[in-house]
Amino acid sequence: MKALRGLLDVVLGLLTAVLGTVLGIVAAVVWLVGGLLCVTIILIPLGIPVMRLARRLFTLARQLMHVP
């Protein structure tokens, strides 16, 4: 039972690390889109919330990749 628990911990750790990496890539793309929106002066009201969303996604990705 102890070995099964250890194996489950390893699999879940790898799964969350991969999910955190994918989420980090998505956050980078969202951040780039937000930056592009902010460069165009007229679309700044759309770009700022998109960049805030990217920051939240980066935070979540960092939490998922954190090894306890």
C-alpha cells in the first residue's frame, strides 16, 4: 500500500508539473496578446485586463510547478 501511495504521488507530481508548464506557455501567449493590445493606443482598455489575466495564469502555473 505504501508503494502504491508513493507511485501515485510521483504520477500526480509529474502531471501537475506538465500542467503547470502548459499553463505557463498559455500565460506567455496571453501576455503577448495583452502587450500587443496595449501597444495600439485605442485598445489599451482591452490590453490591461488581458495582462492582469496573464499575471494570474503565471501565478497559478508557478504554484502548480512548485515541488513541496
